[in-house]
Amino acid sequence: MMSSTAAAILLSALTLTLSACDSGSTPVEPESSRTTAASVLLTVDDLPDGYATSPPQAQPEVSAVGSVSVAGCDVLLNRFRDGGSGVRFEAGTSGPFLAEELADDAGAAGVLRELAGRCAAFTDTDAGGETTGVTVAEGGLPSLGDESAAFLMTASGGVGDDAYTLGGYLIAVRVGGTTCTIVHFGQPGVDPAETEAIARAAVRKLQRRQ
């Protein structure tokens, strides 16, 4: 069974994993563009009260070894467990956790839609036999930027006192040829209005760069 501490660790790992699901590879920018890109990423000043910067993890927090019940859906749990190239924030030990990353990939929102459609419900079983049930559904958030995709994701497992539920949003918004991916997760979930406000703040900063 998974303890509350293990659940919090899994949540952090999910945040790291999903922060880069907008493309099939880690975004790499030329040295000359990194300063410009960094200037449009979210900062604590852009966020609701209570958030603080959370540095990327140097090592994976949870082993990526495991198996999923639907082929290909391990991407949602295992990709980039060692962190992303964007920014991360947290507002407490159980969240909300926030990750944002930019990629020069105009097709990223479509890739996310396809992946979410295939992975609407699946189970992940780790090396110790513990299972996590995962669901992915339409997020119900308004359209943003030139194109956007938003999905509500939940992960739950354990029994009795060790039962847990983690929930939040995975959002990809395209502005021009750049996609901003945002992950906003907490235990047991996050406020959709807060998620929308954060996404809008991120899009405004990106639009000012265009």
C-alpha cells in the first residue's frame, strides 16, 4: 500500500513527467534564444499567493520501472522523470504543484489530444506490484491562444488509510509556432479557476513576445 508520503512523491514525479508531454523530445533552444524564452516563462509574481519556486530534481524520485495496461500510455507517467527544462513551483507539501515548459512545436496540442484519447483510462503497476489507476478526460477549460488542448488527469490507488487521489490539469497552448505546456496538480486536486488564471497569465506573457 502507498503511504501519504509516497503519494506526494508520486505527485511530484507526475508533475515532472507531464511537464514535457507536449513533444516527443526535450525542447532544445539555441543559446541566443534562451534568455528571451526565460523572460516569458512564469514567475512567482505571475501566480496566486502561496507559490514558491521549486527547482528541478537532479535525480528521478520514483523508479520508471513498471507496466501499463494500455500500450503507449506509460509516456504520461515515465517520460522525463528526471525533470524538464522549464520552471516548476509548489504551494505546499501536497500541492498544488505547477510546471511550465516552452517548445517550438506547432503540432504539440494535436499530439496531446491523440495521446489523451488513447489513454482515457489505464493502470500502472510498479516493480513492487503496487497499482495506480489513471484517468484522462476533457478538461472543460476555455480555448486559449491560437490553439489549445486541456485535459483533467487523476491518479488514485492504495486502500484504507493509505488510499490517495491526485488530480489536476495538463494544458498545451500554441501561440504562433510556440507551444506552452502547463501541468497543475495537487492532492486530491486543484481549483479549475486557478488553473485557468495561471494558463491565461502564461499565454499573455507568450503573446507579448510574438
